[in-house]
Amino acid sequence: MRIVVLGLGYLGATHAACMAELGHEVLGIEVISEKRAQLAAGEVPFYEPGLPDLLKRHIESGRLRVSGSYTEAAEFADVFFIAVGTPQKKGEYSADLSYVNAAVEELVPLLTRDSLILGKSTVPVGTAQALTERADELAKDIVVEIAWNPEFLREGFAVEDTLHPDRIVLGVFPGGNAEEISRQLYSSMIDEEIPFIVTDPPTAELVKTSANAFLATKISFINAIAEVCDAAGADVRAIADAIGYDARIGRRFLNAGLGFGGGCLPKDIRAFMARAGELGAAEALTFLREVDNVNMRRRTRIVELAREVCSGTLLGKRIAILGAAFKPESDDVRDSPALNVAGQIQLQGASVSVYDPKAMDNSRKLFPTLDYATSAIEACGSADAVLLLTEWPEFVNVDPEMLRKVVRQQNIIDGRMCLDRDAWESVGWTYRT
Ligand code: UDX
């Protein structure tokens, strides 16, 4: 089938390449010309394992093309995916829908045949309804159907998650063709017996928001338990392992530590609270405020811990920060807990040296005033404390004996609870989590 993907960021570029992989003819629309040029040359402008190969293969085969023209998009196909960003509004909790709205405003007046718009972006409940009303106003003697098909991909596993999702969710208004068309689009996945859930648009929108709210809650739950463990002298990792054996609870997303960041969970729980407030259901989600609070306290706590191991002051101290991305296997630094901690420590007068295997360029752009090292060892040179804040394998497997030789003080703060405490303590490190 012929399809258009509007927006070629993490979500859209992955979706476009994966739809080509499924055998469809895809036109990707990206308005930023620099990004467009890179993608058209088969280069991925961010780090996502497996995506460069897939993209290159389908650019070369001609099954995937990139353009900046909505006119070309309108001519190319009758099925359009919206994959543009929905960031947090500046100074507010709610989601900024300007890119989603702009896509519909620009596309619909150009359409000359009946069309289907499938939303993939994470949006507040009610968005598909509002967009449908607007599309009806803009459409010229044609029917433009809007349905919502949320995406659950994780950065770092985006290709795998898109080609082999846990489930496909589709929210359709009655009387349209969205279900039939989507069944054709995803037929190979449906044949693999991946659950295909057809519901109404508000439910589909809320499936996505609820999933992210649940994941955020799970992380903050274990981090709240970690706070109690600190006070009681108990081991939160052992608790996570023990409760995780209960199949009703499950061990995944129970890793305590520095908490969640990134372009999704933090802004999605905030947008969810804001939307619930607009709907008069604010009370139902007050617990998410606490989820957010617990999460932000993790960052402050690590800064305090660093100060504590540096004899009560960070002024004039050298701090090594291992990790800048919001999680491993990503170069994304949006709302990165690691960079946030690095910034706070610098504000307290320390000199901070940061190293990340993939996120250096993005970090420099966001936080130009931090020092950036070219390796973990270099970052740790003469450090008074080493903070492991993103659990990249190269940090988890670092040799404590080797690192010992370059630091000034053997203080290691394991912000992701991923190191072998005994191995570090046995060669003289003071280990804190
Ligand atoms: C998330 C959802 O997982 C995905 O389904 C949705 O489509 C987009 O948002 P992503 O932002 O890529 O995906 O990252 P995820 O793997 O969920 O991790 C989010 C954050 O939580 C990271 O900062 C990670 O370090 C943190 N985390 C995760 C924990 O602190 N503890 C855990 O146990 C798991």
C-alpha cells in the first residue's frame, strides 16, 4: 500500500522505515531541511540501533522516499500517519499540540480524494474528536476520516518494537474504513497473532497515556520503597527481585535509582494530569503528582549524596559523571536525569566532567557549560567522586581496580544500582547508591 508518514523524528523515521520493511511504499514528510537531507541520504540523525541499516536499505530500494512537500504527500497516498512531536508546553503541564494541529491544517485542504489520517503521536484524550471536527471544516467535497493508532515503542528498541509490537491498538469512529485499511496495513503482524485491539478514539488515546502513567508509577513506586530502605537499612534491589517473582507484579520497570526521564514519561504524566483537570477529573490523578515528586527527589538526593561523600561541600571538587543519555542505548538527553544532576552539581561550585558513549553532541548542545571528556577514564581523572548515572554496559563493566588509579578519592555513587558493590568495596572504594 502507499502511505505517508508526517514527521520523521524518533517515532516517524522508525515507523516509516518499518512500514517500508513490511512491503509498503512510503513517503516520509519532514519539514526541517537538514534532517530531511540526512534521511534522504540514508543517515539517521539520532542513535537508534538497527534503524540506519533499515532506513538505508529502503531508501536505496526506493520503497521509502523523503520530502518536505505536503502537496506531494497529498498526491502520493490516501493514508497518512501523524508522527509529529507533542512536547510539554513551556511553563505548563499540558501537551503542545501545535505540530499535530499544523499537520492537519496543512494537509487536509490539499486532499482531493477520500483519505484516512491515522494518529500515532501521543495526544490528550479528545484530540481525535477535535481533529475530526476541524478536518470536516477543511475538507473540500471529500471525506477525511481520522482514527488513532498509538505507538508504544521504546527508544533503543524502536525497530523491534515497531515490527513486533506487544499489541496494535486502533481507535475508530463508527462508519469509516479505518479498521479495514489498518488490517491490510498490518496484515503480516495480525497473521503473527499480535493482538489487534479495535476500540473508539478516546479509549485508544487513553490506552497510551495510561500505559505510560503505569510505567512511571511502577518506577516511582520502587523509588519510594528505596527511600524507606535508606531509612531502614534495607536493600531495595533484593526487594524488587523478591516481589518481582510474583507474576502479578513482575520484575520489569522495578529498577530503583535515579528515576525516569526522556521525551515521554515525564511529559506524558504531566499532560495526563492537565487533561484530567480540564475534564473535571483532576482528583483521579493526584497520585501522579506524587509519582512526579518521588521521581524528581531522586535527582536531588544524588546531588546530596555527592556532597556528602565530598565532605559536605561540592565547592572546588571534581566530579565525574558517567552517562548523559536518559537511558542506555539512546543519545536522547531530553529531560535526562543524568544531565540534570550534572547541572545541579556544577551550580554548587564543582567542576563536572561528563562522558557518554553516544549522547555527547546532544549534551553539548543542551548544556554547553559542562566539561565533556572523550572517555570514561578521562572523565574520572582526579575525581573526588564518580557518579554512574546511565547504565551503559561499558560503565557497568568498568574495572574498579583500573579506575582506582586515576581518581583522587575513591567515591563511587551508583545512581542506577547496577554495579557489584563487593567488587568495588574490595579494592577500596566507598560505594553509595
Ligand atoms: C517509554 C515507554 O516505555 C514506551 O512504551 C513509550 O512508547 C514511550 O515512553 P522510553 O521513553 O523510550 O519509552 O523509555 P523507557 O525504557 O520506558 O525508560 C524511561 C525512563 O525510565 C528511563 O529514564 C529509564 O532509565 C527509567 N527507568 C526504566 C527506571 O528508572 N527504572 C526502570 O526500572 C525502568
